Amino acid sequence: MVFPERFSDLPEAPWPRLRALLDVPTGASETINMTIGEPKHAFPGFVGDVLAANLAGFGKYPDNNGTAPLLDAIRGFLNRRYGLDIPAAQILTLNGTREGLYNAAMALCPEEKNGRPVVLTPNPFYPVYAVAALSVGAEPLFVPATADTGHLPDFHALPADVLNRTALAYVCSPANPQGAVADDGYWRDLITLAERHDFMLLADECYSEIYRDTPPPGALQIAAEMGADPERVVIFHSLSKRSNLPGLRSGFCAGGPESIRRLRQLRAFAGAPLPEPLQAVATAAWSDEDHVTENRALYHQKYVVADSIFGDIPGYQSPQAGFFLWLPVDDGEEAAVKLWQETGVRVLPGAYLSRDAQGQTPGAKYIRVAMVAPIEEMQRGLTLIRDCLYG
């Protein structure tokens, strides 16, 4: 069998790579997993009751676009959070946002744009961005998001001929893994650049509700304030982090009418809509802010603990948002192995989230540490990391 050449450049998935790296014994009596961003805080107490009350919905095919109550709940969230008044027709529910981030390239990337289209992605990056670009035959271009650029990609530094070929640009704010936030000025400048060179922004905002004090602005919010082309931005949100419901697999995207129409059309053939009992749970979750506020308060406590442990470490930058630490080390893989063997703490080498591009691998000298465990366990893990790597 002959496979398409474009898939030969697929990035290696981080988790099999990590399992192979850490397939060595540890001398620790206790192990602490701080690799994956799987929330461990309690999910809302109403989930069980709502699910039980809607079990009959498993006996029917679910609505591909989302039930009317769920779309209304999402509209309410977007209005409360961003002041947006978006029609239900411009929202599409998703079976987790990874599905939407991938399908956006399938539905929205043209076959040509001044030659082979370019898809921009931050580097480090969520792997689905690159996989989506390669799947549609586009050229993924990895744009460094380093300390020098505020841990956000500087798309303005790209040559005009590259920007003129650009069809889509993925942006993650708050950023995974660095926790950097794209502020109002960043979004305004980027939307202006996208208007000038006629490309779309795919804004991954899955960590938008985990922040310190000031809510991060949203890409669609800023685009609306600017009066930008309604098709310029598509945003992606999830209940995984906001509501501690990663297993629910519920998210949504919102954007211009034509963008969402195309995504709906693709999803009608290639998607997996969320079962209606789970849509009922999602409706309740998007409608409630109390559990989100409580969840954010727990992460506030974790920021304080992390800052107290690493505050004196050269190069440490406390995250603005999200729940990852992006810790500087001499070599991410060596640090991960040392930690595992000596302390039983598992972390992710930063290189596994980045690609060698423009002569550098931005994540090579970092490790990503997830602050998702209960605070006492997290504090033990962070203390072990500090004493092992920086003591």
C-alpha cells in the first residue's frame, strides 16, 4: 500500500515518545504524574442528576449541530464572558475541541493560495495543528513562541510572500504550554495582519477560564470590536478545563456564518455528534458560572504554591493563565529521565511539543509540568522537581 507523502512529516505523538523515554526503573517509593493536562478537580455536582434525567436520549441519534438548549447555553456564555451576541447558526457543538481544530483545516483551507497554502502554528504547539495542516496538503510553518516573543508567536516577523500564501493561523491563548496570554493589542495587531494578507485565525481558547485576575480577551470579541470581516476568526472552547469534564468530550466553535456552515457540512458526513444526554450535561455546565469560579480559586492557590517554590529559580516565569509550568532546564529529556529515576515524578520534555524549525527547537530546554493534581500532591511534586533539578 502506498500512503500519501504528506503524512511522512507527521509529528511524533508526545505520549508514546514519553513512555519510551521513561521506560526505565525508578528508585522512588511514590510516583507522581505531572505530564498530562487532565484536570483532577471535582466536576460540578449537578452532572449525575442531569445525566440520569436524560438517559432516554441515548435511544436516539443526536443532533449534529447541537440541541437548541445547548446552543442557547453557549450563546449565554459568550454573551456573559465576551459581550458577544452570536446567532445559534454561527455556533457548532463539538465532540471535544480537537475534532474542531482538525476539521477547521479540512473545511476552511483552500487547495491553493498563491501556490501551496501555508498554515501557521506556534512552536511549541498542540500537535493537532500540524497534523491538520498536513492532512489538507498545506505547508505547516512553525513560528517560534519563545521568551523573546513573550511566548506567543510573532507572525509579523514572517516575510510578506509567506504571509500572502498563508490560509490559516492557529493561535492558542492562554498558551499551552507556556501560560502566556494574548492581550487586546496582540489580537488587534494580528487581526489587522490577517485582514491585510487575507488569512483566517483559528483561536484555541480552551484555557480561557483559568486565569489569575483579569479574564483573557477573546479573538472573536476583539474582531467584533474592530468591525473585522466576520469570517476572519473562528474560536474553539471546551468544558474539559473550564468545568473539569475532560471525559465529557464537549466543546464548541463559533465564527462567521460561512465558516460554520462549511464546518457543519463536513461534520454531517465525518463527525461524531455528542449524545443528547451528554449535551444536556453540557447545557447545564455552560449555564453555570459558580463552579467555574470555585475551580479558578483552586488554581489561584496553586499559582501561589508554584511561585513560592520556584520564585528564586533563574528563568522561572509564573504563568499568566492555564495550569502548566514551563520550567527552564539544560536539556528537557535529560531532566525528565533524571526526575523519574531519582524522584518518581513524571514530566513532559518541552521538545515533545515543539519542532526543529528555523534552526531551533523552542522546547528543547524546558519541561512542561501540569498542576492538575490535588494541591498537597502537587506541592510534593514541585518540591521534588526543585530539589532534584535546581538544588
